[in-house]
Amino acid sequence: MQLCSSKSLVIAYALLLLTINTVHSNENSAMLDQAHQLLTKGKMEQAYSIANSIRLKSVYENDHRSLARALYLMGSAYQSLSDHKKSIHYLNQSLSVYQQTNDLDGQAMVLDNIASLFLDMNDFQSMLEYSNQAIDLADKVSEKTRSKIYANHAYKLFKVNDVETSTEFFNKAHKILVATNNEYYLIYFHLMKADVHRELLEIEKSINHLEQAKTIANNLNKNELASIAELGVAKTLMANEEYQDAIEILLSLENTLKLSHTKGNLNELYQFLYTCYKHQKKYDKALTYYEKATQLSNSIKAENNNQFSKLLMTEYRFNESKESLNQLKHTMEKELAEVHLKNKQLSIYLYIALAALTLTLFALWRRR
């Protein structure tokens, strides 16, 4: 009966720990979702701060999933500020945690993202190294992840002029995206394909993909992605030297981008208008948009520098608090070791005293 009771207590305790860990994991996940939303809105410092706090919290709660996500978001924050080396540093840490927990989807997405960073840095050898590792996992991950890995790998292969293999992977990705009705990522697929056809000067195919991307984005109320598709159409027309048609699209889009507060896209629009008017030899208008682009570019750079400084300060404070915690932990361990040594010495003294007392009592008993 006592044995059964002990087993019940052990099971109850295990269930309690599982419940506590689940609650912590859910709380961490909700906070990281919030950090992700802030990141998409360009609020890097706030997103980083939340992710950083969850990183520390998840270590003590042994929540590996949240730890990996937190590190991934921290890397993404630095990626948004174009600090690729710092981003890769955190993404590699995230990858390590995903590997420890055998999370293949997580591993594949991190590898793919690191490969994209190396593409931005024009380090094609490292890009292919990481991208191929992601592809090696493709058959073992979910279809959603697999479709992204295939499409991104296809785009990277195109950048190193392997057009034939690139086309094969684009086709594989499209087949999965259509079969799984993944409309959101289909937008990115069409934007990538449009870039490919633009570089090959296949103008009609490029515009066709951009129109498909815009239609899906509008259906999903993804206005920013629809605007990016419109910018893509203008860029494709510029590649074909159809500057007046490009100008008409850009001017109709200008107010939309101003209202949406998407400075990066608006800055690109100003640069496109400057280029178009310069080619038309309308230098007054070209100068106007050159000045707008320069002013907005400086504003974006100042904001990024400010956010970068805040990120570094947050990281410094985290490292300080981490060092303090390590010192406290070291002090506690030292004190516990001293207490353990004293207890051990006391036990020896008590054992000697008990042995002496036993011998004394035995000697007295023998005398009687």
C-alpha cells in the first residue's frame, strides 16, 4: 500500500512539473510572438529586448524551444539593421539549440536564413554550404518548411548561374505551395520568380509573376506586399527602358507608401523616380527625387544607428546581469561546498565520538 502511494506521489509530481513547464513554454511563446510582430513593424530594439529576456528565462526553465526562437529573433533584429556578422552569430547559436533538440524544421530554416545572409555578403561559397545543408534536411521536414527551402535554394542557385537546377527547385517549391494552398508564401515565390525573369530580361514573364503576387496579396489584405509587387512592375519596366509607364505606376503608388510609413519602400520609389526622370533628361524632377531619396535615406540610417546603439546597450546590460548571476552562482556553490565540508567533518567527529562511547560502554560491560 505504501509503495503504491509513493508511486502516485512521484507521478503527481512529474505531472505538476510537466504542467509548470508547459505554462512557462506557452508564456514564452506568446512573448516571442509579440517580439516577432514588433520586428515586422521595424521596432528592433523592443523586439530584441523581449527576445533577450526570454533567452535568459528559457535557460533557467530548460525551455529549449523558446531559447532557440529567442536567439533566432535576436539574429533577425541584427539582420534588419544589416549587421550580418552579429546576425550570423546569434543564428548559429539558435542552430545549435535546434540540433540539440533534434528539431529538423528549426535547423532547416536557420540554415536557409544564414545562407541568405551570406548571399547578401556575396560570399557564395558559404551561401551554398549552408543552403545545401538545408536541402539535405528537406525530405525530413514539414511540407511548409520544405517549400520555403526549395524556393530559397532555387533563388540562390540562380545567383550562381545554375539556371537549370534553379528551375527544378522552383518547380518543386511551386508544386508543394499549390498543393498545400500556402497563399502567403506564394507571394514571395512569385516575387522571387519575377526577379529571376527580370535579370534574364524576360519582361512579360516577370510582370506576370508580379501581377500574381499582387493579386494574392490584395486577397489576403497584405497591402505592403502588394506595394512591393507594384514597385517590382515599375522596376521591370525600367529594365525594359519603358520609363514613362514606370513613372505613372510610381507616382500612383507614392501616396500609398507615404501613408503606410514604409520608409524603405518609399526610399526605393524615390530612387526609381530619380532614375526614370534622369533617363528622360528631366533633370529638375530628377534632382527633386534625388534630394527626397537622400533625405529619407539619411533618416533611415540615423534611425538604424539609434536602434543599433540601443541593441548594443541591451546586450551589454544582459551580459552584465549574466555575469552577476554567474558570480552569485559561484559564491553560492562555494558556500555550499564549505557547508558540505563542515558537515562531513562533523559527521567524522560524531562517528569518532560514537565509536569511543561504544568502546567505553563495552569496556564497562566487560568489567561487570
